[in-house]
Amino acid sequence: MRFATLFLSSLATFQLGSCFVNLHPTRQTTAFHATSIDASQELKEKFAGLKGLLPENMNVVKCGGYYNMQQLCGNPKEELVKTIIDGIKSADKKVTSDETNDEKIEALATLLYAEGKGFQADLVDGDWAEVLTKQGSKSSSFQKAAEKGEYKGFPINTFDVDSMTFQVGVNVLKKGRVYSRVKYSPSTDAYSKTEDGKIVLRRIGCDIEKATFKWWKLPTLNLFFLKRKGGFLEFLYMDDDIRITRGNRGGLFVHFRPEFVEALLA
């Protein structure tokens, strides 16, 4: 009789403990579900507020659709920087992104446009390291990472606001380099407005004044046939750290300040 009493008592204790164990995950799941709903609603509300500030000619399909943009609108700069740095740091040091990544990059660049940070003469001045390019319909291409602590392995764009020119150097194979000097002028052909009505300059006209090619120790070759007028760059976003532009042929370019990318790769 005593054995039966002890057995029933132990069984009751075990069942009671099981009830508490089962109830605890339920509370956690409910709390997680509520938090998830709150976060989703917050993104939805934020994206709704951004819609009127997005570019009129944006390609929603290339951005992966409105839902994809909504999911990425929390902190687009942080997400873009992470995506690019992860690409640069990848094992083979050079990555051609897939369709999903292309949509992500396009969506993030478009979302940053809505922040109303276009062309500013004083801010653009100086060196910029090219970290990502996307030519037309081709996939995005991350630049090869330089040696640790050195940023000069990246193609460098240098803006000089005094002469209103910028210089572009592009590495060709291992020992070749194409160099060009471009005259620019701010244009009113394309602009946007911030939420409080301020004008944001978006476009600079670009005329290639000079283009040369240098191969190893051989003499510099003048590429006069590359001189042309009538191009432009549209500034989707620019701050102290990063610059996102789109060319007149549809190419997307992302530049980081050399010291910014150097610190991220350290």
C-alpha cells in the first residue's frame, strides 16, 4: 500500500512538472510571434512612408517586388555595406552575384534614394574606392579585395571640386590601366524633393576630356576615340562613407571612401 502511494505521488509530481515544462515554450512562442508581428508591422509602416519618395522610374521587378523592398527598408545602408563587404571577403576574392543578390542590391540602392541625399559638391570632393559595379543587365560584380591594410588595389575615382573634374582609373588584366579625366557640371535635368520640400540635385553632366592606356612599362597610349560628350551620372545616394550612382547607360556603381573600406576589411 505504501509503495502504491509513493508511486502515485511520484507520477502526479512528474505530470505536474511536465505541465510547467510544456507551458513555458508556449509562452516563449507566443512572445516571439508577437514580436515578429510588431517588427513586420513596423517595416510595413516605414515602407509606406517611403513610397512617395522613391524614384518615379524605378523598376520594381529588378528590386524583387514591393514585399522584398519592404523587408529591406529597416536599415538599407547597413545591409548594403554588409552585402558588399561579404562579397569582397569571399574565398575567391571576386564574386559575381546571382539574381537574388542583384535584386537585393537594386532594392537597397533604390531605398537609399528615398533618404534624399543626392549630389553635394563639397561632400563629393576627394578619393572614392570603387567596390561594386553592375553594367546594364549583367550581374553585379564585387571588386577584388586589396591586400590587408592597403586600399589602392581598388579602382579609385578622384573628384576635384575646384576644377570640376574627376579622374577614373580602371585596371585591365594585371599590368594594364585605363585612365580618364571627366569634366562634370551639376544639372537641373533630374532632381527630387525631400519630404519637407527641399530640392535634391541628382544628376551631373559628364564629358570625357582625356583617356589614356598604360601597359606595364610601355609608353602611354592616347585613346582619343574615347573622348565624348553628353554623358551623365545620377546620384542615388551619397554620405560621408558611401556613394551610389547610375550612369547614362544604366550601369550601377557603388563607391566607398578608401579609409571606410580599409577599416571594414582590417
